[in-house]
Amino acid sequence: MAETQTNKAADDNSFAVMSGAPLWIAGMFLALANFMVVLDTTIANVSVPNIAGGLAVSPSQGTWVITSYAVAEAITVPLTGWLAQRFGAVRVFVIAMFGFGICSALCGLAHSLPMLIVFRILQGLSGWSMTTVVGPIAGPLLGGALVDTVGWPWVFYINVPVAILCSIFAWRLLASRETVTKQERVDYIGLSLLIVWISAMQIMLDKGKDLDWFQSPFIVGLAIIAGIGFASFIIWELTDDHPIVDLKIFRHRGFAAATLIMCLAFGAFFSTVVLIPLWLQTSMNYNATWAGRAMAFQGVLAVVMSPIVARLTTKVDSRILVSFGVGVMGLVSLWRTGFASNIDFWSVSLPQLAQGFAMPFFFIPLMGLAMGSVLPRETASAAGLINFMRTTAGAFGTSITTTAWENIATTHRTDLVGILNKPQATMDSLTAAGMSAGQALGTVDTQVQSQAVMLATDHVFLITTLVFFVGASVAWIAPKPKPMAQAPSGH
């Protein structure tokens, strides 16, 4: 009886309308929390080479800092609805935000890559899937400045005071408006299978190159676990009465098409967001500050175009907007295939600016297309599912892209060494210019490696171009949206 009264009181409070200063303050802290989580991802992307150098690992291993967080966050997304119903939305938000701050501090204190990955996983479990258009501007700029002035741990330390303040003020302002809680059964078997197959797949993608792929029994074992786990997950989720991920939503053709576009386009997009600063800092002699400045241009036109695209979604077929946006992203990627080793800052930045223009055409109407294709009672599950697929695609795409980048660079290096015209003549000219034999050899080796990496980078951009174009064409698999489905349902 007491529990019923408590829930009723909570129910009454949850509908109490906030106004005036409390409303503005609550909104400010919720927005700040949202901004901080997005900022953390964009800051980390620019900081990968410095983190790798600080922990004495290769840059490709440094990307595990990104992928481990993304996988942990992806696993958490399907649980958010159940957690909010079981413990209350306010309580879950406050605990997650406080945990995010603590884990951020632990990430900064990490002195080895395994330790940092563990803390990033915990940070990802505390995070949630949100997007803003300001984070892509501020993140690279702030991340680059922090790395070059006070060191990479501060890209994590900066989260701590913000997270703690947000959690304290959110609790003080919203605790009295806690949502109704109720006992809901959670699909523990489905959740376990989800964790098993995603973790096995991600570890396989991250470790495959280091262990010579399927020549390694460990990689073969991971592939088997991922395959069996995935098949078991599909079967279980389709037959369980309360699945952790409602796969039956894919029966809606519009939602299935939107999800496929999200996986293709976001996987390609996010992988380039990680690759470009990595390439600039490891091969183009950029420091983190300048790499961040180049990446920040991506957010400029995104800020301008977002409200415009939001209005267009009420008047224009979402399929046209999505196909246009993803197609432009493909053209930008094609533009990048012409990058050369003597490229200047503005030639790197202008494609970023153009991509920012296309991003709202991709994200905003795509969510409207997805949510407008499902039944009203399926909206929450559909939103969780497409965000889960988006985050997972970003993690998988990053691992695949960085691995392909290194493999292609190795292949091009071998080819360049094989066709190098009169290497001894080149060595003789360098030694005649005053270099020692060792210096001349080092100069030739550096030039060959630089050109090999440049060719590999252009090759990867060509692959992402094709992925974007395929994603743009998939939009027309979806049925024509109903007029009411034109407005986006949020992202």
C-alpha cells in the first residue's frame, strides 16, 4: 500500500509543470550534460595519436579507446527504457551522469592501454546516445588545445566537474518529479547474448591485424563465438515475449531501410571522423590543435542547416532529403580521394565544411523516416534499436577502416619499393648533398612511407564514397512517407 502511494505521489509530481527559473536551470543542466557526452567523443577522436604515444602503443591500437566506449554505449542503449521504468528516469540520469564523471577521472589516471580501455567501457556504460550540432565544433578545438597544452589526460578530466555539477543540480531540481517505477522483467538471456556476440566481434576486428587474422586460433575462436552468438541472439529475440531488442520492428520496410542507411552512412562517416585526425597527426605533421581546427569546420554549416532541414522535413519527401544528404557526403568523400601529401590546411578543411552542410540532411529526416514507419506503441523500441545500430556501426566501421588503412598502406609501400626508380641514384644524390648514408636511407624510407600512407588514405576515402552512394540509393527502398511522418521524431 505504501509503495502504491509512493508511486502515485511520484506520478503526480512527474506531471507537475516547472516554470520560471527552475525550468530554465533544469533545461540548462540537462543540455550541458547532453553537450558534455557528445564533446567527450569528439575530443577523444582528435586525441588518439597522443593517447597512443603516451601509453606507448600504435595509433591503430589507440583507436580502441574509441571503439571500446562505443560498444559499451551500444550495449547500454537497449537497457535505458527498462532502467528508467525500474528505478525512475531521474535516478537513472543522475547515477549515470555521476558515474560518467568518476569514470572520466579514472580514464585520465590510466597508465596503460588495458586499464584505459576498462575505464572507457565503464564510461560508455554510464553514457547514453545523444547528438548535438555544437559538439563537433567545440570537441576538436578543445581537445586539440588540451592535448597540446596540458596533456591527453585532461580530455577526460574536463568532464569531471561538469558531470558532478549536472548530477547534483539535476537531483536537487528533479528528484521530486521522479517518474513512476514498476517491476519489469528484463530479458537477461537476450542481453547476455547481445554482450557476447558484439564483444567477440569487436575484439576480433580490433585484434585481427595484430594476430594475422584467421591464422590465429584466438581470432578463429572469436569468429565462431560471434557467429553462434549472433544467430542465437536473433532466434531468441524473435521468440521471446519481452525481448531486450525488438527485432520484429524490422517488418516495417521504411524502418528497415532507414536502419540500413544509418548503419552504412554513419559507419562510413564516423570512421572518417576518426581516420582524418589520425592521418593528419601521424603522417602530415599536424599537432592536435591544428588537426582539431581542421575537423571543427565540420560543425559550422551543420549548425546553420539544422533548423532549415527540420522545416524542410514537413514539406519535402524524407527520402529525397536523406538521399541528397548521404549523396553529398559521398561526393565529399570522393573529393577527398584527390588528397596529396603536399595538401594544405584549407584543402583539408573545405571538405569538412561541405560535409557539415550535408549532415543535417542525413540525420534529421532519416530519424523522421524511421519513426514514421512504425506503430505508435513501437516508437520507443524503434528509437532505441536504431540508436543501438548506429553506435554499433560506428564502432565496427572504425575498426574495419583503421585496419584496412594500415593493410593498404603496407601493400602500397611494398609496391613503391618495388618500382622505385634507381634507388641507388637517389641515395647518391642525397649523400652528395651532404647527408650520411644512414640519413639518406632514412629520408628515402620516410618519403616512401608517406606516399604509401597517402595512397592508402585516398583508397579508404574511395571505399567510403561507394558506401555512401549505396546508402543514398537505399532510401528509395522505403515506401513514400505519410504526411504526418515528415516531421522528425527526434534524434
